Amino acid sequence: MDDSAVAGRLNREFHELIGALDAISALKEELELRLDEARDDCVREVLDNVIALVGAHIIEYQHRRSEQSNELGLENLNESEM
């Protein structure tokens, strides 16, 4: 694979990662709203566990995004510019 193909692949993966991070963050927000509305302790416990799992995935995606932004030379951009 030539350099331009590698750069194109990295750029595509970076933007896919940003989209995935946005989607999973929206999911976490929705789950947190459901948690606030839940009346049953069992439901609250399940939602709390799922929220914790989704939160762990968000941290991993943010780490990957940071690594890829460094690879692409975007390390000086803040989150609003990504």
C-alpha cells in the first residue's frame, strides 16, 4: 500500500471513530435519562451496569481517537475542531 492509500485509510478510520464516539455518547446520554426515570431497583441496577460498560467504551474510543489524531498530525486540534 502506498503512502497516500495508508493516509486515506487512517483518515477514513479516524472519521469513522469520531462518528462511533458520537453515537455511543448519545446512547449513554439516553441510558442516563432512562436511569433517572426508572422506578424498579433491578432496572436501575441493570441500566447502571450498562452505562458503566458504555462509559468504558467511550474512554477506549477517546484513547483511539487521540492516538489516530497524533498519527494524522492533528494533535493540536481541540475536540470541537474534530
